[in-house]
Amino acid sequence: MRVGRHAATPGAEVTGGRPPAVREADGTGGRPPAVREADRTGGRPPAVRGAGRTGGRHAAAFRLVVLVGLVLAWEAATRAAGNPFFPSPGTIVARMHTMWFSGPPATLFLTDTAIGNILPSLGRMALGLAGGALAGVLLGLAVGLSARAYDYLDGVLQFLRAIPPPALVTVFVVLFGFGLRMQLAFIMFSVMWPVLLNTADGARSVEPLHLQTCQVFRMSRAERVRRVVLPSALPKMFAGLRLALSLSLIVMVFSELLPGTTNGIGFQLTDAYATFDLPAMWAGIVLLGVLGYLFNELFLTVERRVLAWHHEAQRLAD
């Protein structure tokens, strides 16, 4: 008695009549389409990915609604109070436009006041942040890679880190005098500590198994630092850099409040306070808040791209 081909094949009822050889040939292994799609996308079905994107859009929309609500409440409160020391957001924005953003299109609508004050401030901040971050990374790696150096210097580093930077302004004035050199040195010294300490901690947190593997393969010290230590320390290093970014904006403005400064956002704040120009003073404060927010968002975008492998590893571990 002859039987059909499908009945003679074991498991034909489950695999849709395809024998194992056919399943291996087409690369599906008999898996349903939804499972194959989940495997291809890292275990996340399309519905989950779509839900994640939708949730992100809803969160962004909620943040925008909260911001608009707070601004409207601020506008209503200041108009109801009628206090000249607290102008309304509309008055502040109008003054910001008049002072800084009503220039010709050739200068990207920046006025001469903006070019003469905002750009120098951003230049000081960028130079000070770059110098302080570089010094922090190099010193942090040197301290973190040596257990003996870390044990000897940890107390000194914690002591220096705990000193508020404004308390050392007199020291910097004596060493460098008033002017650009003092401002850059002050910013570099202030932002160096969070980068240094986080980098040293990241260098010390490398898995011992990874270092033992480097010894087995007889990698040089430079190769160990480049291929193992730096990738392991990058997450904590970025945490220190984010703190340094916000701190650089603060100390930049503080350095421009000192005598001897002839331009900058801090200089404009001092001038507005001296002339009792309250809308201009509040315009400077709001501008600093906007710059801090934009810098933080830009930094987070770069961090997500650079540390994409780290975030993916954390997601898989969870």
C-alpha cells in the first residue's frame, strides 16, 4: 500500500509539508514570518518598534505642551503683577530680537551687538572646554591606569575638586591678570575635574578578564589603552564631559562679570544691571538658558551615536 508524499515526511503537518532539507535550503528553519522578522530586528517585532517611536513622539509633544503652559502662566503672572523688576516673556523676547537678532540676512540676522558679545563668549567657552576636557582625559587615564597613583592622589584630587572655582578667582587674577588668559585658564581649571575623575573611574572599571586577554595576546600598552581601556571608559567619560559642558557655560559667564572684561554675555549683564535696563538683563538670562538647553541636546545626540553599542548592550542585558 502506497502512502502520499506528505504523509511519509515526518513533521509535515507542522512544517507545512516541507522536509528538513528544504527548510534548511530556504534558510527559514520552519520559523513563522513574525519570528523571522523579530530575529532580524534584534528580537523586537514591528509592533514594538512602532510603539517605541509613537511613545517618543508623545513624550516630545507632552514636553512641548508643558513648556508652552509654563510660558503662558509666566506671561499671565507678570502682567497681573505689573512689577517692573519682572518683565513679561513677550517683553523679554522683543528685547532679545532688538538687541541680537534683528540684523541683516548677510550676518544670519545677528546684530553688531550679538557679533561683538555672544560670539566672543561662545569662543571662550569652546576653547576653555576643549582645553579642560583634553587635560582631564589625559590626566584621568594616567591616574586610572595606575592603581598606586590613584591611591596616592585620590585624596588630593577630591580636595581640589571640592573647592568652588569662584573662590580661586583671586589666584587666577594674580597669576594671569585680567583679560582673556585669565578667563581661559579659569574655565579650563573648572571643567577639568569632572572629566578627570570620571575618566579615572572609567579606566579603573575595566573588566579584569579583558586585561588578562590583552596579556595573553601580548598587546602593547598603547594597544590596550586604545582597544580596551578607552571603550570601557567612554560611558563614564561622557558623563564627565556632560557635567563639564554645563559648568563651562556657568564659569564663562562668571569670568565675564569680573573687571577688565570688555565684551561677552556676562559683560552685557553687568552693563544692563548698572544702567537699570531690566529687560536687557532678563534677555541675557533667558539667552543663557536657551544656550544651555541647546548645547545639552546636541551633546546627547552625539553621545547616543558614539555610545550606541553601549546602550544596545545594556538593552540586551536587561
